[in-house]
Amino acid sequence: MSSRRRLLLAAPLLLASSAMLAKAPKRRVIRIEARKFRFAPNVIELKAGEEVVLELTAIDFVHGFSLPDFNLRVDLVMGKPVRVTLKPEREGRFGFLCDNFCGSGHEEMAGTIVVKA
């Protein structure tokens, strides 16, 4: 098969692929900093069914990020952003916390994700 014929056969696939990529919705990125002894922001509002990317960065220590209601847990190494995708389907208030002991005040290092309709 000639290279011209192969190109003509592949063109519809390439066009379909690029059209699918163009239609893919952009996910909102929410940046969260973890530092002794807080997350910033510590309250995050989302819509039910909205897929977002949480980009977590530890500033001063190796922290943990745990969101038990969504079975989500990651380690945060200083200066290395970690990206996780979250798509909450139900409304409510869901707590997150640092689960890697980071010193006196660690027990206060928590936040809330508020999911609304």
C-alpha cells in the first residue's frame, strides 16, 4: 500500500481523535498547600458530579492528605506537587486531614470539602 493511500485512510481517524480531544471538558484544578499546621485553602466548594483535579503541595514537611469518605490518601513530599482526580457524586460536608504526624498542632491540620447540587 502506498504511503499516500495510508495517509488518506488514516486522515479520518486523526480528525476524529482531534475532535474528541477538543470536546473533552477541561477539569478545574484546585491548588492546595500543606504546611505546619494547616491546609490552604481549608474549605473547598465543589458541585456534585463535577470532576476536579486537586493539586497538593507540601511546603515544609512530608505531610499526608487523607479524604476518608472518598477513599483517597496520598503522601505529600516537599516541593513535589501531587495531582489527584476527584468526582464527588453526593452532596455533603467531607473532612480531610493530614495523617502524617508533623509536630505539635498536627491534630488541627484539617479541612472540609463542601459538595453542593
